[in-house]
Amino acid sequence: MPRLPALALLLAAACSSAAPASTRSPSPAGSPAAPSPAGGATPSGLAPPGPLSFDVQPLATGLTAPWALAFGADGTIWFTERPGRVRIIRNGRLLPAPALTLNVAQQPGCEGGLLGIAVKEPYVYLAYTYATSSGNTNRVARFTIAGDSLTAEKVLLDGIRGGVCYHDGGRLKIGPDGLLYLTTGETFNASLAASPTGLNGKVLALGLDGSGEHVVGWGFRNPQGLAWDAAGHLYVSNNGPTGDLGLCCHDSIFYVQPGGFYGWPWWAANVRTAYGGTPPQARTPPIANSGDTVWAPSGMTFFALPGQQASLLVTELSGKALRRLIIDPADPAHVVSTSIVFSGYGRLRDVVAGPDACAYVLTQNRDGRGTPSAADDQVLRLCPK
């Protein structure tokens, strides 16, 4: 699989009307709405986000480190378990047999294994870590849905350097532009994130057939969340340092634009690190960060109550909570407020807005880092009260 083109070539292609669609960087699908008076409706007719609390229903229990969840067109839930299993929930019931079992590289307390999932029938797309003679490697592959099973693997992107234990990234989603997006970690090797080229420490995009892979954003330590608002603005969660380069914490949420540089390893959120040299270009600062505490943000989704603007929900592993960010509809880089709207179930790995106006959350307490309850791990259905 060829390496990614230089960022300068990507930007040149994005500005050319002759560039193929699969290599163009995503662009917002419309203009943001003007700000509205407090408590009033926006010009779109949607009210600002109101208070949010949930009733909780466990859909599946006794799982092992579920990592990512996606919906099929018929409402079927597909999700991954890090040890290598793809599972299905249909009509509210967990099917007993996995749809697929992969031989992946994973061990308790580490961050590789079977990670992201995206669904667009008749295919399911997976991101996973496998072992080679030269070390762990990550790839993206496409599988064909055959009833309740997955068959016929086709590798779309391979040779993504994996961590010995940490920083594999792994979030996989289909964007509003129809491209497949992937987050990759820097494998605890800061120099990989410091380069605008290569496959690590990046947000990547490629066609659903594997063509046209390119860098969307770079300078990430371990990005693990992707979400788009209704206007097509892309947001990414990123895990900050845990002692590396002389710092702790500073987990971040970024508003990502094509070709942007997001700071690592010269910056952790808004704080300069001990990494030497001069950054190659100006960084884009985060729209929110954890400061001197640890969130360990992971999956993200935009979620709305009926008649209201959507807000951004972010799962936290170390924070053991679901965080809500309300973003100014007139400024996609401005967070109006942040709050915790759900907790009490330990480490939370992923959140997805369902087709039934409820949010679906994965706990991850059996990954070697949490303290599991008797029911863990779980798929939880959170419906607004």
C-alpha cells in the first residue's frame, strides 16, 4: 500500500477543480446559523440545547472490552470487542455467535486489537492491530455482510505502524462526504506525529474502495474520537501526555479543518512541551481541554433532543463520564459550555446517536485498566427523560 502523498501535494490537489473526488478534503455542507437570543429559537427553527438527563437500559452485558459501535440501515447494531470479535444486536437482542472472529494483537492494559467499525451495506469496515515479524501493525479492511456473518476480507489500507502497547488510534467512521475516516496514534513515538506525511499521529481519509488516502489533519498524539455536526464540521478527541515530554493531562477536543496541524509533539493542548526544534507551521489550538486533570476522551457523537440544536457528547475513560459540549452555532470553534451528563458505569469507550433518538454507550471496564462490575462490560441505551 503506497504511503500518503506530501501534505503540500494534497492541498494543491484540493484547490484544483480537476482533482478526483476521493482525494478532495471535506468541506462544510452549509453556513453556520447566526447566534440566537438566550432561550430563543435559531433562524433554522431549532432551540438552543436544553438540560439533558437519561434513563438507562442495558442492551448487552458480560462483554469483554467493547470498543466501537455502528448502526446498519435497518437499525441493527454492530460492535467490536477488542480481543477480536464483531458482535450483533438485532431487535434488542445480542446474537450469541460473533459475526466474525479475527486473530488480532492485543493484551490486557494495552490499546491494540480490534478497534473501529463503520457500516455501509453490504459492507462492514474494521480497523485492527495484527502482529508481524517487525512489530504490531494496524490496517483497515472491508468485509461483506452474509446474513449474520462477515466474509471476504479486502484490505484497504495497511502498514500503519502499531504501538508496542499504546497509541494505536483506531476510530473509523464514514463522513458526510462519503469518505472513510480513520484516526491513528503515534505509537509513543513523537517524531511520527511531528511529520505532516506518513500514516501515524493523523486523521486520514480514503475512499470506500481504499483509493485516494490522504491526510486530513496531523500533529495528534492518540486521537480516538470523530464526529461531524449538521453543517459538516469535523471534531476530533485527542489524548494528552501521561508524563512523556515532561507533561501530564491536557486531553483535547479539536475542530479539524483540512491540512491543519494540531500541535503534538510541540504542544499539549495550550502548553508547550519539552520537544525541541521549531514547529513546521502554526498550530490550531483545541476548542476544549482537560487542563491538569485527565479525561482520556474516546468516542464522540452529536446528539439532539427533538426541536433543539445538537450538542457534542464525548466518552471519557479516566474521567468515567459522558461529557457534553455545547458549541456556538455561529462559531464552530467556540464551546459555550461543558458539563457531565452521565456517569456511574466506570470507563466509557464509545457513544453513538441512534436512529431512535437515544444515545448508545459502550463501557470498557474489562480492558485491564478498569474495575469491572458483575455486569461488565455493557452496551447501554440512554434515552432522554
